[in-house]
Amino acid sequence: MSLAQDPTALAELELAEQAGDPTPRRRVGRDGLVRGLLSNGKAIAGLIILVIFAAVALLAPVLAPGDPTLIQGLGAQLPSAEHLLGTTAKGQDVLALNIWGARSSLFVGFTVGILATLVGLLVGLASAYLGKFVDNLLSLVTNVFLLLPGLPLLVILAAFLPQGIGTVIIVLVITGWAGSARVLRSQALSIRGKDFVAAAQVTGESPLRIMFREMLPNMASIVMSTLLACVIFGIGAQAGLEFLGLGDISTVSWGTNLYWASNDGALLTGSWWVFVPPGLGIALVAFALALVNYGVDETTNPRLRRPRRRPVTAAGTTKEDAR
């Protein structure tokens, strides 16, 4: 059995205090985190929104069969029974474009979030555990990426690399991993000094086993929060790149929908039905991810939980006081 699962070690870990914070922060395991999220109203609301968008993206061939870029009618038509969200200036169905755009945007966002979090996790664990030289080297690299201005770096990489969805993912991972690495390194350093990690070293466990079997399970909550933040970054950054024309404008995504809406003069002509849906989709997904993130915080941080109301007796006292 992993030493991180030992009751004594877990009890000590749960009572550990954050630096400068007198309130103990409870470490929640994977099962406890899932149960906490399923009992949290904000997290449930966010998950419902995400499930709806994921279902729409997966069922795009059923909901909007055919090529969404084909001309379906007259240009710049208002929403109607024939075209529920109207048509673009070219005559394309806006609803079909946004349904298919959800597939690309969600795929890129979650792929970037997972990869950036994975890179940040590897760098953070290695920096915290493998010693001063490795820590100094990786911290230097992380600080360099943090100090580089994000938007100009995104523009330069996207401009000189070949266009394609793979290029967009690589560019966003390169520019988005450093922040997660800094956060995860700080958390790993606080766990590095615990007794169960020292006990694992004494028993001769390998560094990889200690990092991924002893330290990582106690970082579940912070890893989840970092992942959600990276997904939000991935979706927003992809839309920003494509809006500037630096992504793959031949694909259909929420970002390219905004790009073509701008090129076709939707803002100038007041064709709100063209640019509002993709912007609203990005905002709703980011809002849903933020709700789930709040749920993770409330589950793992006792100070953010609402105190449960105690049942009051007829005399106006709680049942515990009546005893």
C-alpha cells in the first residue's frame, strides 16, 4: 500500500497549515473530490453546461448534417424558422457553423489544457523533488517563459509555423505551461517535506514512484484547478489567434466564425446574429469551467464552505444545545 494512503500520514497531511494561513486546509483525495463536486451546486451547474456543449459537439453530424460552410440561402438573413440563427453575409447557416465550431474549439481547449497541465505537473514535481540543481534549472526556464509577453509570442509562433490545428495546439501549450508549472511546483514543495515522503525514501522507493504514487495523489485538487484554468486559456487563446487570422481559417471553429464575421463586416452592418453566438459559446464554456473551479475550491478549502444550519427546536435552541 502506498504510504500516502496510510491513515497516520493522511491525518498529519490534513492538519498541515499553509504558509501564513492559520486555517488548516484539508487534502481531499480523488474519491472525496468527486463526491464533493457532485454535492456542490456550482460544480453541478457547470458540469451540466459542459455536458450540453459536449453533446452538441459530438452530435454535430446529426444536428447539422453536411458541410456547414456551404451556402444555404440569401446572405445576411435574420433568424427565422428556416435558419434559426440566420445566415452569414455569404449565405451560410450560422447555427450549423457554431455547432461544428464547438467540436474544434472544445477539442483544442481540452487538448491544450491536458497537455499544458501535464507539462507543468512534470516540471513542478521534478523541480520540487530532484534537488537544487534541477530545481534551479527548471525554475529558470519557467521564469523565462513567464516573463516573455504572451500575446506577441503567440503571434510570432503562429505566424512562422505552418497552419493547422496541430500548430495551434503546440503554440498554446508552449505559451501556457509555465503558469501551471509554477503553481504545481509550490504545492509539490509543501508536500516534499512531509514525513510519508521521507519514509518512502528510507524504504528505498524510486524517485518516480515517490513523485507519482506518494506526492501526486495529495495534489489532486490543485491539479484539477490548474487543468480547468488551462482549458479556459486554450479556448480563449485559440479564438483570439483565429480572430486575428493566425490560426487555420480553413477549419470551422468559434474563432474562425468571429474572424469571418469581422471580415464580412457583421459589426458594421449590425448583423448581431453572426458574431454573438460564437462569442456567447466561448463565454458560456468559460463560465461553466469557472463554476467547476469554484466547486473544487469550496470542496478542498473548508473556509469557503457554507456552514450547515443546525435544526432548531421549538424553544429556539439547537438540538445539540438542548442536550
